[in-house]
Amino acid sequence: MSELRFVRMGFGAEAVEYQQAWDEQRRVHAARFADEISDTVLLLEHPPVYTAGRRTADNERPLDGTPVIDVDRGGKITWHGPGQLVGYPIQKLPRPVDVVAHVRRLEDALIRTCAEFGLETTRVEGRSGVWVLGDPVEQRPAIGGLALDFDPRLTDEEFDARLNGPEYAPSNAGQRREDRKIAAIGIRVAKGVTMHGFSLNVNPDNKWFDRIIPCGIRDAGVSSLANELGRDITIDEVLPVVERHLKDVLENAELKPREIEKATV
């Protein structure tokens, strides 16, 4: 593949509005499709914003009417904001495109990044992104005095954790010793070129996630590098590490078209 280039769009006081970044993605995507530029990763912070992928259900959105930007990526609803490093890799892939392989490469780079800071993370089958695993169910504390076998989030279709206080809040998943997501991934591929990408929670206020059902997952939560490591950590510390691992993983990947199984008669 071509040499990967990084564009740092803005952080902190220069955080980039979501619409501005989306417009820039489309511009870079068109240039990459035309082979006018090499594969490019846009890196930035956003001001607080909720974005909803194509599969987001109405009952996963904020209850208080907080605005949500609907976007053309895969996945469901999430939050972006201060303390979160967002990356949009715009990469040309061989056709037919292997979307899963692309997601796995992004996960791999982020897992390596977390490991460099001393945090063990992993994938969870059937759930994209990077996760900190919780304790086995039988070892977790009961929620609200109830055994976890009767967790209403799983057994009551009308139960809404957003209306039931902090004990069910996604931001408190670590206290409940549940699985918690530290990096989310949602992508789109158009004309063989990727868009959208990942968000890595470095040191955000995770209470922003409590207004939604993050990624549509009701029985897990969210965390951050700062929460898990028990110390302050900044975007400036994490940024060069993420760039290095993305460069290593994406530049050295053996890109192959997705294998298509031929129907047998």
C-alpha cells in the first residue's frame, strides 16, 4: 500500500466541529479515490456531539431531545468530545473490499496502543471495538440488590437504564466490573475507499454516554485510559503512540480482496 500520511486537524481549544470534519473526510476521500494523494488518517478532537450510524434505533437516542447527527457509517449511536482521540483513516482497499479485515486492523493498532500504556484490552466476539473485560458474571456485584441472573437490562424489554440512576449508567460499568468499551469503531466504504473510523477514550467525561445506549449495547459500558490506569493522561501523550501503531499495522498489512464463495449446484 502507499505510505500512510497523518493530518492533525485540531485538538483542545482548536477541536474540530463534526460537520467540518465530515466535509474534510469527503474531500480527502475523493482525492484518494482519484489517486491524487496517498492513504491518509485525519486525527482530531470534536466538541461534544452525538452521532448515529445507520442501524441506530429510536430508543437508543437521548431522552432529553439532545441533537444527534445522523451519519452514513455503520454501527449505532455514540458520543464524541473532549478527551477522546478520533481518527478517520481514508484508505484505498482492493475490491471486493474486506470490511471486517479493515476493522480488525484498526482494533489491532488500538489494542497495541493501550498495551504500551500498560492496559490489557481485547476484542469481544460479535462486538466491534476495543474492550476491557469485566469479571465473570457470577463474580460481579449484584445491581440494585438483585442477582445478575435477573438483570432487568436483559430480561425486561421496557427497562431503560437511562431512567434508573447511576447504578445502571454505562459510565459506571467499571464499578460493576462489567465489560466496558474503551474504543469504538464505525466505518463506511465507498468506491473501495474507507471513511469514518475510530474513537479512543483517553480522558473524557464518560457521563456523556449515560444519555444514550452507547453502540446499542445495554449490558456493558464505557471506560477510558485514565479510568483504567488510575492516572491523568492526555491526548498529547497518546497521539504519537496511536500514529506509530496505525502506521505499522496499516502500512505492513497484506491487503487482499474479500474472498467470495462460489455457490455450488
